[in-house]
Amino acid sequence: MLLIRGGRVIDTEKREEKQADVVIKDGRILGIGDFTDDGSYEQVIEARGWVVAPGLVDVHVHFRDPGLTYKEDIHTGAAAAAAGGFTTVVCMANTKPVVDNREILEYVMEEGKKTGIHVLAAAAVSLGMKGRELTDMEGLKAAGACGFTDDGIPLMDGELLRQAFEQAAVLEVPVSLHEEDPGFIRQNGIHHGKAAEQMGLYGSPAVAEDSLVARDCMIALHTGAKVNIQHISSRGGLEAVRLAKKMGAKVTAEVTPHHFTLTEDAVLQYGTLAKMNPPLRTEEDRQALIRGLQDGTIDMIATDHAPHSREEKSRGFTEAPSGIIGLETSLALGVTQLVDKGYLTMAELMAKMSLNPARLYGLECGRMAEGAVADLVIFDPEESFTVETFHSKADNSPFRGWNLKGKVHYTICGGNVVYRSSCG
């Protein structure tokens, strides 16, 4: 048995916290309350002043495995996740080859089982992620796919998407969507605004995102499918989600820490380390995203962990790939940018990072209650640290050198300690 003593225990369902001890036995939470260390515990963690919360769940990661493992692999990605407090992650399908068949799907899942955390896999919506023909969604679901996505590439064929939504509704799994219409974009990775103008670029206007979000929310409404709008970045897209929810669509939305923290100005300071799809937008967009987190229009925080090599990111802005890593800075950015600034309570942040993502995929994690699975993160919300090194293979992050609060000390998955900080 494991005893965690005196922590700030977060109840994500009630959005409450209390000081209490937690006892873990056989991979489950045996009790939450006041317990005495009678010498029967195999391990005792002193957590006074630290937050004890459900292990974080990230519904949007790229582990680049198979095929692009010089950037990341399932094992290094899982190590980065554990160091960031994550006990469950959902891998995207845009590997090489694409996860559009049973063989590749089973490879990802089997490697994931070796990591110590829960590594789930989404399969592609379309064969080869080419947007022309649907995958065998029923067969892939039966083989273990937790959902479907062509993330990285927007699905432009509305009728094909309608068919995918109808199948997903029958299978009771979500479809997650990357919303950028390439017809409006001249250069990806940078917002069509003042920063792009200074760089002599046109960029990617918000209408590229807004138009597809609006279309897909309506298709979701008409099909009854569970649809997740990925890495939302614009005010217009947010309003489309808000309207769709009011109309009864089963639509959720995720936001990344970089989109609620940075604006288009970051591209001028950090160059390609601030290049991502969809791009960082205006301060007005950023503030709208924070309001969306506050009022529930945005359901969850997801990293879109996207590792690239230093050589790739050192190319010219228009040649470099988009994306940044995020698993090891996500929680701290949430604490520093949202909780410390009074936008969310700690319990609300934990719900956005554990309970709500778990609910999207029908997982039993994300809860702190007797009998719940013992997937936990223990962190000090007041301890500052400088972002320097990563467990990921990659270090493409604009947050290197930042001083953040919220240091992870322990990550526990299935009752087992899978990460412990040097001072934990």
C-alpha cells in the first residue's frame, strides 16, 4: 500500500479541494481522509502543501512512431508525459505510415503498454489521410482505436466527413478535427496580421479556421456525432462552438497552453519555435480563449505535443515545420497563466486537464474518489522552476528559459510511481 499524506486533494467532479491523506492499494484509491502511518505502508509520500490530483489526460499528442522516431518515439514521448504529470495520452494518426490499418494501430498500442502510462491510439479518418476514402472505422474500433482523426490535415470533403460522423456516432467514439481551410492560407504557421506583415508574409487568416469549425459543428449537429474541435485559436471558431453547443450538438473543444499564453508577437521573438498550426493569433483571440475556458465553451486543455529536430526548426521560417513540444510545460503554464492570474481555480484547471479529457473518450480516470483508478499527479503549485531540459527527444519550445510555477514531484499510474523528481 501507498500513503500520500496531507496533500491538497482535488475533487474534479465537485470542483473542490480539501487537505487529506490518500491511500492506494492494488491500483485503486482505497481511501481519502485521515490515516495514521502505522508502519504497514510500503511507501509514504509527504505531500503537505502539494496538490494531489487525478493524473493528467492529454487527448492530442504526436509521438512520431512509427517512421519519424528521430523526432520522438513512444517511449521517450511517454517519459515526457510522465514527467509532465500525464498518465494517459492519445496519439494522433499522422505517423509514417499512417495509422489507418490494424497492423500499425496494434504496433502503437503494444509499444504503449511497455511505457508505464496509458498510451491510447486514434486511427485515421481517411485512408492515408488523403481525404478521399474512409478507413475501416468499425474494424479499427474493434482493434482498439479510441477515436478517429486526420489531425495535421483538414478534411475538406464535407460529404465524406458526414459519412465519417455517421459511422462514429454508431460506434460511439469521437472524431477530432484539425480546422484550417488551405484555400485561405498562403503561408501556414503564422497569423495573417501585424507580425506576418513585418516579416513580409501573408500568413493564415482566422477565416481559414472559422469557416471549417462552423461547417463541421453543423454537420455534427445533424449527425449526432461526438466531435472534438482541436487546438482552437480564434474568436470566430470559439463562437461557432458556443452556438453549436446551445443548439444541442455534441461538440467539444480543446485549447493548447501556447494558444492561451502567447500571441502572434511571439513569432518575432522566438521565430520558428513559435510557428504552429493553427497559428498564434491576436491578444483579443487569446483573451477570448481564456473566457472560453472560464465559461465552459472550451472543455479541455491539450498540448498538441509536436516534436521536431533542431535541424528542422533551424530552417527558414517558411521551410521549417510547424509545432512545439508541450507535455513537460503544460501543467505549469496552466498554473502560472490561468490559476495564479485568477482565471481558473485549481480544481477547474484539473478538470480541464483530467476529468473532461477522460470523459471525451469514456475513460474511468480523471477522478479522485474511493475506488477510482490510482492515476495521480502530485505537484507543488508554489514551487518555481526554470524550463531547461526535457525528457522528450526534442526541445523545440518557446518556453525554454521561462520561469514557471507548478513543479511535478510524482506521477503515479495504476498505483505505481512512474515519475519522481530529483527532490520528490
